[in-house]
Amino acid sequence: MNARRPAIAPAPSAARTTLRHRVAFYETDAMGIVHHANYVRYLELARVAWMDDHDRPYREWAASGLHFATTRVEVAYKRSAAFDDRLDVTVWLEWLRGASLGMAYEIRCGDALVATARTEHAMVDRDGRPHRMPPERRASLARCLAGAPAQSR
């Protein structure tokens, strides 16, 4: 039995970033639509932009010896995207724990919903071992759950 996940929608006060992406020809498959694996790349690009906008650049996390390892990706495809489409990938922090977090996404082409997605990430050190977030960094991220201005790129 498959339990249905709740609908993906940001809280009105959630800190959001929207990344604009123009679909390149090489991202499409023989049917002329975006290959499904490319959506995971779009999620990562948007997530890194979100970190830049609302916390600190991801490269600073990496320089400190900490990474957010992706532990789960879930994408619900609603309609196809094609070469030269302009996609708006909106991302927000959905939940936060001591050593992990969850992000949620909407991908749109104009007004049309192309996909929704969720990713989960565990904080790990350079050796890949689980690591709790430093308290000040976790507090910074927690403020994003309470809300911050939306950003567009």
C-alpha cells in the first residue's frame, strides 16, 4: 500500500528562491522532451541558489568540512518540458532537524506546473559520517522556516 504524501506547497512565510533555467537541447531525449534525470540537476541548482540567498554559499559549508548528502529524491512529473522552455524552479526549506533537512520544489513553465519534488539531506563530515549541524547554522536555517523574503534569479 502506498501512502500519499501531502501536497507540496510552501507556507506563506517560507523563505523561497526561484531559479530560471532555459532548457538546452542536450537535456532532451529522443522524444524531444527533457529527460527525467535532468530534473534532479535542476533541483540541485535551485537548492544551491537557495543556500546562497538564505543561509551561506554551499562552498562555505564544504570548506568547513560539512556537506548535505542527498538521501532521498522524489519527483512527481505533471507535464513535459522541451528544448528552449524557460523553467522556474522554486525551492524552500520544508523541515529541519539536528542533522538533516528537507527541501520542497515546484517546477513551472509559465503558469503550467511541470513537476513537484522533495529532497532529503543528511549532514555529514568529510569522511561521510553523520554530523549534527553547528547550533548557529541550524538557527540560521530555522529562521528560513519562519520566513524570509523570496528571491528570484
